[in-house]
Amino acid sequence: MPKQQLDPNKWVSKYSDYLFNYTISRVSDRAIAQDLVSETFLAGLKSMANFKGDASERTWLVSILKRKIIDYYRRINSNKGKAEVRMNYGTSSEAEGDWLEERIADPFDKTAEDKMENTELGEAILSCLDQLPQKQAEVFKMKTILGYDTETICKELDITASNLWVIIHRARAALTDCLEKNWF
């Protein structure tokens, strides 16, 4: 497989929506999410020489972003004297939270079990996607899997941006329910 090349001139147009959506789901603050995405692009520019080309541009940027998110939580929790970072992912009051470092996999520490689990998860996601209403599945695939930007999807499906986000929200909720029942 040929080595991937970086094209920083297209990062904002190609990846900003995806990186922002990834970040906002983890920090729940638009301004902070925008800052973290900007920091990611700057860090990417500074470390272009370290890019080996084994992963796609987007995967490489996401790995940088993951570290930025971890650093953000370390910063805001440093006044508590903790080196570890805790995040609550559940909505129930009895949820204790998860260790952020455990949630973010080290891309270089893959075992056969990890690969098998990823394959099983992929199959479970596809199975759950098949159970969604057609429009929800189509919008979810275009935005999340294929990485289309909001404007392209809205034009192609003749929907508004707010309608797109409602559809994506419903699809994610349905996928979460399906995966909790069928995969976990």
C-alpha cells in the first residue's frame, strides 16, 4: 500500500467538521472544541516531519486531537492535584466515570484480541445500521463513515443543516441502544 501524503492546505475544508464533532462529543463546549481543533491543526503543522505515512491524514490528525483532549482534561484537573483524568460518560447519577487514558487506545499497542474485538464491533455496527430507518442510516453513513461535510449532505439529500443534526442525533441514539443490547 502506498504511503499517505499530507496536504495541510486542505485540512480545514476536509477535516474540521469531523474533528469538531469528535471533540464536542467529548468536551461539550463549542469554544473549547474549536480551540482544541485549532491546536490540533497547529500541532500537525509543527510535527509534519514525524508523519510516516502509514495512516491516513485524518487518522493522524485524530490521534493528535486525542492527545489534545487528554491534555485539556489534565490541565483543568491539575488544580485538584490529580495526574489521572476522570470523565463521566453515562447520564445516570451512579455512573462513576471512566479513566480517559483507558478510553483512548494506543494505536501502536494492538493485540490479536483488539483486532478481533474491532472486527466484532464493526460487524455489530453494520448490523445495527441495517436496523435504522433508511434516511437515518444514509445520513449517518455519509457524515460519520464517509466523512462528507454538512453542506454536501444537505444539498444531496435536500435537507436543512438542523434537520441533518436531528437525524444524526437520532441515529446515534438508536445505534447506541442497539449496540448496548447486541454487542456489550
